[in-house]
Amino acid sequence: MEYLVGQEPHPVDDDLFKEPMRKRRRSDRDQRFRAFPSIEQSALKEYEKLESRTRRVLSNTYQKLIQSVFLDDSIPNGVKYLVLLTLIEKPPLDPIYIGLFGSTGAGKSSLINAIIQQAMFLPVSGESICTSCVVQVSSGCCEQYEAKIHLLSDQEWKEELKNLTKLLHRTEELDEWDRDDAVEEAVWKLRMLYGVGAERKSYEELLRAKPRGKIPTSRIITLKAEEAGELSVKLDPYIRTKRRDWDGESAESHIWPLIKHVEVTLSKSELIPEGVVLVDIPGTGDFNSKRDEMWKKTIDKCSVIWVISDIERVSGGRAHEDLLNESIKACQRGFCRDVALVVTKTDKLHLPEYLRERKVGKQAIQSQREAVLERNEMIKLQRNRILKEKLKRKLPVESKALGASDLVYTVSAQEYWQQALLTEEETEIPKLREYIRKRLLDKKRRMVTKYVTEAFGLLLLTDSFNCPEIPPNEHLHMSGLRRFVEEQVQLLEKAIDQCFAHIAQPLHEGVRNARTSYRRILGACLVRSRGNQGFHQTLKAVCLKNGIYASRTLPRIDLNEAITQPIYDQIDPVFGGIFRAGTPTGSALMPHIDAFKHSLQEKMTEIGIRNGWKYDNYKKSFLIQEISAILGGLEGYILRKKRRIYESLTTSVQNDLKPCYEEAAQITGKKACEKMKDVIRRGVDRQVAEGMFERAQERMQHQFQQLKNGITEKVKGSTATMLTLASPQGDGLYKELADVRTEYKEMEKLHRSLREVAENAVLRRGMQEFLLRASPSKAGPPKACI
């Protein structure tokens, strides 16, 4: 604070559009937009100018105010709060997380490599199996390529080590045929980190053992390189692991079991804009609790999820369906707004077989290329219909995901590089890049518009504090406004109650369905085609993790989720409807908050006009904009709470079943598998008889009640502060502050420029569409195979 007080105010340029940056900084900024076509670059640069100048105006305002406010003890806290609002450093644009969600071998890494134009940058699944951790790839403004490898903390690894040794207890009695996936993975991890024979040691012995790899005390390994290929070579040993019978010699490979997640930052990219993060998400989670928690949180923070499935697996299979279901759940509980299916390896086609199965009567196929294009179009039509029907069953009809123009993409990373059959455009890699750019441009537009509008409101009010006149009857006006706000808050509470009441009936029906079907569902989860051979260790792993087991090679097992699925089947459409946008007449929550906002804004306008506020423009504009800021911030709060509410059912069931899981995990010896199953069945029966599903229902309804309380408390507190700031001098808030008229005038110009920038963007978009329609379509590559 002492440092800030001693600073001189920054000079304000008279010319609004003069960039106050050195050429080097301007060049750095321009480099960030290299991934965009020239038309989109122009719009981004204009938004960037608006944002940077707004930050500068607020900084100047703060520097002027701080010396006359914070050093004067007689200044009321309300005015100090106003000054602090100008100080708050708005964070840069939150990244757009695009999750590539798929099983090993689906082509996630190959797709990322093609999108970032770096062949073989991330290791691809072939003779090797890649790590099951989350890998994030983004571009930055730095000159170097960088990777940060985050390791499990010492405590996190100890927790996993304890579970691994419990899982391996007495497995030395088993032959190779009896060892299942859970045991094989546990053996592999321990051998990798501690060497051959580690699987036979106790937990206490392994705690004393020295790991083969070097583990930094910071638990972060940072790699840097001048070139992408150089970083790829350095990164390769950490995120590529060989088959389980391979005893790696690389010291880097030895710490693979400790890797939590990896962040890769590319140098300045001409293809991927700064502010976008591509996330390689494994399809099934992880046995380690922290890695599994990160897996789920990563899915939930993605605003876009691309379900990756290769052309040979897209037509069926449990793994593919599980990925789609998990992605749709992310729309319910997380920030996801768009879900799309990305079909990879679409160049793979056996022409004679395709022609034989092709229906008679269609136009003759002359080449492999024509067959691939026809098959791709057919896949799009089929999968688009199937995916849309699936989304309709789970999401409300107004959901953004349902309105997306493209739900299915057919891509080929191999053809993107070779172009033996398809053109670059036909591989649809450029189409995915275009989607990414449009999402970022739209988010930048909304963020800058909100930021400039809020800043203008602050300058309006700040300048109004220098008005020495008190409008007549001002106290009466503000008292009436306070009463009106209180009435509207009460109406909002009632509206929220009505909104949340829509979940009660489907929740009740879901509980009833769960009670009648849980035994059948549980039985299906506990049965394997090979009987108990090799399954009992997997079941033990399930119990050690309180009903959940995630493997890199087997479908994810979650007993808690499975037996609560009948409830989710009933509530999903209604739950999605509560947290959607729409009209305030339905069950949607946000429209009721928007209606509350508009009623307040209209009332303020009415009072200002009717009572002739001399400084109506100052006060009215500030109040209206501050209401938008307050209620706009509620959306993030609601979305964060949404996940806890949605998962409250499975969390409740998991907590109730924890004692029976713990009991089952202790069972060893002959017929251990059947005994574990019996303990689980009896435990679930007992909990259901004691009202397990009803308790889950009550806990979800309690979470909804807590959300309502949180919303109303935030609204009451924020509106009270806002009205105090807007109160007349008689409330003790008046103080002649520093002259900020220059900053106000510049902010007024910036606010006016928002409309101009938006209009320019519309004109540019129209010109771009015209040019695209006028340009001839590209022909296929000359090397098309016959």
C-alpha cells in the first residue's frame, strides 16, 4: 500500500486510439493473434485496446483517489469500498478448456498434434501405453516450449501405496491366470518405482525403500526447450510407458506412477490462440484418489467436450457409451455447454468390403477417396441423430448442446499430414481450429463488454461524489427504493422455491425406482463372464476405493453411481432445466434472477424520471450497471454449487455404504470373492431398508435449500452496499474527491466504442461469408487412390 501511495498518476493520452505501448509490446500482442484470420484479428485487437485502456483509466482513477481517501480516517467505509472497486485487478480472460475425452488408442494425442501442427509432439499409443494422467496443452507468448510435470505429494503417494499393498496381500498364492487387471497394474507400478520384487514387500518396507527415480522436493519437474521436437524428446520418458513386462532403464520412466498431471505450454502458435487449453483426458479415471478427483474436476471445468472415438469403435461398445454418458453428466454438473463426437482415423477403409456392404442403387463409387467421403457423411448423419436423441433424453430442449450446428466431426490426423486421399479441409482439422477461434472470440467479446460497462458505472458514480448539491426529497427516493428492493428479494425467494420445487416429484419417483431395481443393478455389477476367476482382486480394489475402481484397460466401475442411476434417469431433464437459460415462467433459475434484475433497473429508471434526479444519469447508470455486475457474478457461484448438488446422491450413498466396503476389503482366503459379494449385498440391503435412498433425496433437497440461502444472502448484502454508495451526502458518504472528470470522459468514449466495435465485427463477418461463397471449392488431392 505504501508503494502505491507514493506513485504518481499515469498520464492520460488525449487521443483515444493512440496505443501507449512500446513497439516491442505491440509486437508481442500482435503475435498472440497469429492464430486468427485477418478479419478476426482486427476484432480482437479492438477488444484488446478497449480492455487495456479501461485498465489504464481505472489505474489512474485509483492513483488519484487513494491519497485523498485511505489517508483520511474521516472517510466512511462506503467510499473506501468504491475506491477498492477501482483497484480490483480484473483477471485476464479465463482459459477455454476443451476436453478431448477418449480411451487409449482412440487418437486423442494424434488429434492434438495435428491441431497444433506438431507431428509426433505428444506420444501416441502404438506399441506403448501412454500415461493415464491428464495432459494439458496450451500456447503462450514465451519464446520457449515448456512442460511442467506435477507429481503426487508424499502424503498422496503414501495413501495409494497403502492401497496397492493391501490389494497385493496374499496374491503370491495366485498364478498368472488368476491375476486380474487390478493386480497387474499394482505390480507394474511398484516395480516401476522400486524395482523388481517390490510387489512382495510390505507397506512399511516400501516406505523405507528408496525410489529408483529422482523426486524433486517441489514435486514439480520443469522441462524447457527451444524447439518443439526437443521438448517432445525430453517429455517422452515421463508420459510414455512401455508394456508391463518391460523393466525400463530410463530414470525418468521410473517415477511414472507418481505423475499427477502434465501442463505443456507451446511457444507462440499461429494455429492455437492464447487462452485455449486442449486437455487430453483419459477415459476411465485412476485408482489413485487424487488423480481420479482431478480427472473428474478436469471434465467438469471443460466448457467443451469432444468425445474421441476411432471409426472402428464408434458404432458400439460399452466404452464408447460410457464416454458419452460421462460427457452428458458434465453438462449437468459442470461448466460444459457443448458436446460433440469426433470420429478419428476416418481414412481407414477397406474398399472391396465397403463396396460389398454398400446398398445397391447408389451412385457408383470410383475411388477410395469417394468411398471415404461417402462413408464419413453417412457416419455424420447416423451419429448426429443418435447423439441428439441421447442428449434430448438427458438435457432440456433449450440446451445449447442440442442447438449446436455440428455434433459430429469426421477427422483424419494421418491424412492431414499426408493428404493422399483427402484435402486438408476434408480432414476437418481446420474446422476444429475454426470452432476454437470462434469460441475464444465470443468469450473475449462478452468479457470486455462486461468489463468496460462496469468500469463506466464506477466512473459515473465517482464523478457524482464531487457534486455539492443534494436533490430535493432524495432521502425519500432512496428509502422507497430500499423498500422496493426488499420486496423484490422476497419475491425472488418465492420464485427460487417454486423453481426448486420442480425437482421434488421426479426425485421421489427416482427413489422409488431405485428401491425396486438396486438388486438387479448391483447383481449385474458383481458378475463377470469368466466367473470369479481373476475378478476378486478387482472387487477388492473397488472396496478399497469405497465402491469405485478406475483402470486404464477396463471400463470404470462405480457401484454408488450404478445403484443411484434410476434416480438420475428421472431427475436429469428437470435438473438440467433448472440450471439453463430460458423464460422466467418455467423451472429455470437464471431467468428468475434476470427478471429480478430487470425489475430493479426499471424501478430505478422510473424513480429517476419521476422525481427528477438532477444527477440521474450518474446514479441511475451506476445502480443499473452495478445490479448487472452483482447478479452476473451469481452465475459463477451457482455453477460451482451445481456440481455439489448433482453429486450429492452418489456421495450420500457412498458414505452410507462405506462400512460395508471396508468390511469387504478385509476379506481374504478361500472363496474371498463370494464372501466380498455377500458382504456388499447384505450391506446394501441393510442400508436400503434403513432409508439410504430417502437420505440421499433429503441431502439433495438440503443442498438446493443451501443454494437458495446463498443466493438471497449475496443479493441482500450486495444490494445493500450498492444502495449505501448511491445514498446522498446526508448519509455521511459525501466527500469531495480528486477530480476524475478526465478519466470519466475517456471512459465515456470507451463505453461508446463498444457498439462501434460490435458493428464493425458484423460488417467483417458479412464480408467474410460473402468471400467464402464467392471462392471456388478446392478439388481433391491429385494422389487419390483408385
